Amino acid sequence: MSSALARKKRIGETTVNPTASPSSTNKNAGLTLPQVIAVIDTRLIALESFVKETKQKPTSSVSASAVVDNNSSDFMNEIQSRYEILAQEIAEVKDIVLKLQSYTMDVNKTLLEERIHILSDLGKEDPTSVNYEFNDV
């Protein structure tokens, strides 16, 4: 157990802090080949110890997978309900657009019929019979 703690401490010292200043990242960028090998070695040791610990505790992994399954099913149910709501709203918008188009076409038809009626009435009048009234001022 103490060897695992020692490995974790070594890993904690060699891992790069993501919130570290740019000057510290420049120091890590210039690692020599032995330093890179040492870092990779410590990471591999940490990974191997993690795998061993997870194999020794199968009950916790089963409960963790059950929690993940519950979370994923809740997430999937939430996504499904949102999808259904969006599909319903899109169908309603489609109906509104179709009704608007229908109304617009009816109005245009009415306006066209009125225009034809007005133009036909103008065509019936004799242009010579138009009386112009002039008011004497």
C-alpha cells in the first residue's frame, strides 16, 4: 500500500498542472530524453496500479456501471423528450406557414379579381363620352 502512495506522490510531482504559468510549460517543453522516459515510466506505473486496483475492486465497478447506466438512461430520456417537443413545435410552425401561404394566395386572388373587374369596367366606358367639369374660379 505504501508503494502505491509513493507512486502517486511521484506522479503528482511529475504531472503538468494545466493552470501553470507559461514559464513552467516552457521548462517542461525542453525535457531531455532521459527526463521524457522517466515521465512516461511514472505514467505507465500509475496506469498499471490503477488497473490493478480496479481489478481488485469489482463490486465498486459494478455499482459505478449501474450508476452510469442510470445516468445514461436518464440522459437518453431527456434527449428523447426534447426531440419530441422540437418535432411538435416544427410541425406547428409548418402548419402556421401553410395557413399563411393559403391566406396570402386567397388575398392575391381577390385582388386580381377586383383588378380584372375594374379594368373590364374601364374598358366598357367610351372615352369620348367622358365629361370634364371645369370650375370657374
